[in-house]
Amino acid sequence: MSSLELDTPVQYVKGVGPHRSEQFAKSGVRTVEDLLLYFPRRFNLRRQVQPIGTLRGDEPAATVAGVIRETNYKAFGRKPYFECGLDDGSGWVVAKWFHGGYLTDRIKPDMHIAVSGKVSVYRETLQFINPRWEVIWDPAGTNLNADELLPVYPSCGPMPSGLISNIIKGILPETQRLFARWFDDEHLHRRDLPARPDAIAAMHRPEDHAAWTLAKHRLAYDEFILMQLGIAIQRMRAVSRPAYSLKVSGEIDRRIRARFPFSLTASQDRVVAEIVSDLGRSRPMNRLLQGDVGSGKTVVAIYAALVGVAHRKQAAIMAPTEILARQHYAKVEQYLSGSRVRIALLVGAQKKSEKDDILERLADGKIDIVVGTHALLSKKVRFRSLGVTIVDEQHKFGVRQRGGFRAKGYAPHCLVMTATPIPRTLALTVFGDLDVSVIDEMPPGRGETQTRCVDKSRMNEVFDFVRERLADGQQAYFVYPLVADAGNAKLSAAQTAHDELTDEVFADYTVGLIHGQMPTAEQQSAMSRFAAGEIRVLVASTVVEVGLDVPNANVMVVVNAERFGLAQLHQLRGRIGRGKDNAACILVADSKNPIAAERLRVLAETNDGFKIAEADLRLRGPGEFFGTRQHGMPELKIADLIEDYDLLQIARRDAFAIVQTDPDISAPEHQTLRAELLKAYGGRVGLVAEG
Ligand code: ADP
Ligand code: MG
């Protein structure tokens, strides 16, 4: 029999054949290597256990096994009891022990246990009452004998897990030798990592829990290494171009600060110092500036732009929408009125003659600061000497557009801003090629924002509350999610609600409407009428999420709040509390959906954007975090961005050290890493096959 190689089609593996190889292909398993990397999802007991999903509720004696999702001890009441929820992937069952207080130290979430006994139904929930139980697998230590463990593979078409298990078991010994080394022994030893082939074998057939944990750790490390190498290469490439060194003298600093009618907060000062240090180097700045809405990022961005101008270089500020671009432009205009700095606005909707004029002046160096939308990235836009670029809310552009500015010769310094708090894990991944600055303090003199969650049945009370605030002279937002209509076109629920609120609920007040399907000019007009206080209640879709600054609007009602992401709600909430008064945010949701209600509670509990972002990331996963799956990074199958954060940091340090010494990953000892990188990223990391 011919021997297997890693790239041998899975069809030629003993026990597979053409038919099963088709089944495997549907799960992405095409080669021997894919098969060896197809790991069990969990382990079961070898003896007879029944899938929880098949329990009917009247079994006199059943045995199930699964992982504990949660535990609960009710110490009070006539009959104290301990209960836990058990999940085996097919369903969920509750196990309950009366007078079970002694179990609180013994049965813990994430343990795998088996329970057997009589099954009954209580309040529509399946339960075992006082069952016999035993630990199958305790992440904290104790283990069952490895022979008792049955690997459970994710299903592959109709092939049962046992069959997959046998196929893999059959090739494990002979394929061990095929895996090339990624790192030398010393590297592994210092990080307490097992060899990769051993780790792969242990993922399928662990000696015990500890061996399995270690194996997972190693493979997670490898995934992180590939990801971070890609990031390190990208970063190296970005910052190794020459840039103008824009040094900030005391005189320049003084002149810029004199432009602002307030002194900077300590946070702003710190961030300005970080930016000043970047700008002074002859390598381009590559920095992310994070800060909640209203924390004063725009001011910092204008500072950076003015440093460029002080050196007779141009600056470009790009925003994701025309409305935002106009607002930034208005800010710049306001701070620079009476100065000689020449500014311009460039958006898609302008007249051709107007645009042509701006393009010409940009190319001639007769404009110092240009503010615009992605129109700035058009091929026609040429700068005389672009020194500083600022990109606001970059993720809202859909794809990452950095480096899109057309600058001849020297690379511009680049500052990316976001009001969406980036959890620390994403700062090391999605934004891993950027240095990070954070503004974590609000300018002085702001009110507090209180957030409450209410059930939608109490809408009338909400209306009463808002009417009271309106009678006090305040203004309010009513925010609605987008809903899909029958024709599948996105239609704003705001529209329908607007009619109802106008005619009935707030008949005494002017009610305005703003949503993304309206022409920009109409949106603009609604916003300025609201800002002027002429409109008292603004019914809106999420277009108000960014940019509106109306200090007198201190009430926000979000309807169907459960349909929004937490980070998005947090940003919406940033629209209020911008003045001296305290603000109220009311999240109206359907509390019949307990998961949604629980989720929203995070917002009522904290105003800390980073805590909210972490919670959001946990709930939605990194891919969904920004609403789009973007930035083509290799998929993480084993590693968990949140659980394995420490490991991520280690892998990041290692990857950056490797790229530091071997920027093209071409050294002989890195050939395996190079091949793996090419496999993971394809052409996207831009490693050319040079040998
Ligand atoms: P962001 O871009 O982070 O949302 P902005 O830069 O637009 O925030 O600032 C929000 C508001 O706070 C603006 O009206 C701005 O004039 C004001 N502001 C910014 N920095 C300060 C400061 N240091 N002191 C007082 N007000 C400030
Ligand atoms: Mg802003």
C-alpha cells in the first residue's frame, strides 16, 4: 500500500473511499491533513448514554452525559435544593438534588458529568430528581480513565462519530512523522508547549484531561502565530516606508492649542503626546484612537492635522458619511475661523465644477486641510504633499480602507478614530497592526446618563415620562430598528412610528423623522431643525448613531432594543447626556425573551464602553462584532480570542520578534512557517514565492 502524505486526498485513506470522501468534503475535509485536524468536539462516556434530545419525560431509568452549563443553589425555602443544567449538544436537561448544598463545591460549570435516574417534567422542563451522578471530565483536575472516553466528532453528513473516530485512529500512528516542525525545541520548551504532532494526536486520543488541555493550547498557539505573523508583516510593511518627520516645537504646540476655546483634558493631553511622538519620526504613524462618543477625539484629530499644516504639509480627514463629513468640516471651520489655514470639503454630492476646482487646488498644494467622505480615495484626488490622514469610524466603511490615500513618495502619518470601544482582544487582532491610544475621560461639565430597561407592555408609561420631560423644555429621540418588509427591501420602522407619534402620542409637539433612506438633504434639514429646537421629538433609525450633537436632547427611547447590538446601543446612548443635565435612556424590549433582556441589563449596569464591548464580543463572536466579516484573517478553530487572551499576547510577541529578524519569513528555519502562512492567507499577506 502506498504511504500517505499530508496532501493525499482523503478518499485514499483506509475506510473512506469515493462516497465518504464526498461527505467529508462537505465539512471541508479534503486531504489527510484536513482529516487529522478534524478534532472531536468533546468526549463522552463509552458506556450506554442516551442523547438528551431523545428524552421524553417519562423514562423510569435513563443515563445521559453532558457538560454543565450552570448551577444554582436555593438555600432558602422549605426544601432547599441544588440544580444544574446539563447540555450534550442534542438538548438540555435539569438535574436537581434536594438538600444538595454539599454539591455546590463538587459540581461546577464546564465539568462533564453523567447522571442516571428517573426523568420527569416540571413546568415544561425535563428533570432528573436526585439522580446518581459521576464526573466524566473535570477541567479542574480529576479525570476518568482515558479508556472510558469516547471522542465525539462533529457530524459529517450521515457518517456517525464512531466511524470517523475509527478512520482517524487508523492513520494516526503512521502520519505522525509527516508534520514538519514549526519551532525548535528550545522555543517550545520555554513556552511549555508540546510538539505539534503530539498535540494533534492528543486532540484525538488524550491520555487524560491535562494532555488534551495542553494539546489545545499548542494548536491555539499555532493559530495565533499565523494570525499575528500576518499582522506583523503588514505592520512592518506599513511603517517601513519613509514619512515626513513633523516635529512639534513649543511654539507650534502653543499656537495649535490657542485654537481651542478650552484646555484639553488629561486624557487628550496624553494622547496628543503619543501622537506628537509618532509624528516626529521619519516613519509613518499607524495609530488607532479610541474614545467614547463625545470624549473629544475630533479635537485631537484636528491637532494632528494642524501639526502637518505647521510643516506646510496637507492633511485629510475622512468620515464614513456625508453628514459626518459636513459636521467635521463645520468643526474645523469653527476652530480655524480667522486663521490662514485653507480648508475644503469634498463629498460625492458636489457639483462637478466645484469638485474639479478642489481637486486642482489639492494637487497644487493650495488646500491645507480637506475633509470628506471616501470620495477622497478616488483616483482623481492627488495631493501636493500629504502629511497626515485621519480616518473616522473606519469600520463603518465596510472594508478597511487605510493606505487608500494616493500619496506620492512619502507615506502620510495615519490616525484611525473610533467611538466603538474595541475590546482588548480585537485591538490585538483586527486592529493588531496599529498602536492604540485611548481617551478615557469626558470633558468636564457633563450630566449623568441613567439607563432603564422596560417591557414593551409599559409603552404608555414611557410616553408619559417623555411628555413630562418635553413639558420641561427638553427634547427626545425615539430610535427604531430597521425592519424588512414583505418585498425584502429594508424599510425603516421609524417611518410607521412617526405617523403614530405625530397624530396621537405627541400631538402637541413637532415630531421629526430621520432615517437612512431619506435623501441626504432631508436628513440634514431634520437634524438642523432638531438642533435648533424646532423639532422636539426626533423619530430616527440608527443614522443618529454617530454625529448628532444636541445638548438639549436628553431623553432617548430605543424601541425593540433587543434587535440592536450592545455596542451599537451604547453608541446610540452617546447621543444624550451631552449637556449639563442628567439624561435618561429607556430601552424598550420584549422581556418574554429572557436572553435578550439579560443582554440589555449590561447597559443599565454600566456606562463603561469597554465592558460593554467585551460583553458584546462574548455574545456575538469576533466575526460579527462590526457587523461584517471583514479583513480576511485566517479562521480560528481551536483558539478562543477571549479565553486564550494570555496566549494571544505570547504568540503576538513571538510573531513580532520573528518578523523583526526575518521580515519576509524567508530564513531556512522559517520555511515551515512560511508555507503555513501562505496556506492560511493565500496571497493576502503579500509574501511572494521567492524560493
Ligand atoms: P468625539 O469626536 O470624541 O465624539 P468631539 O471632539 O466632537 O468628540 O467633542 C465633543 C464635544 O466636546 C465637542 O462639542 C467639543 O467641543 C467638546 N470638547 C472636546 N474637548 C473638550 C475639552 N477638553 N473641554 C471641553 N469641551 C471639550
Ligand atoms: Mg466625533
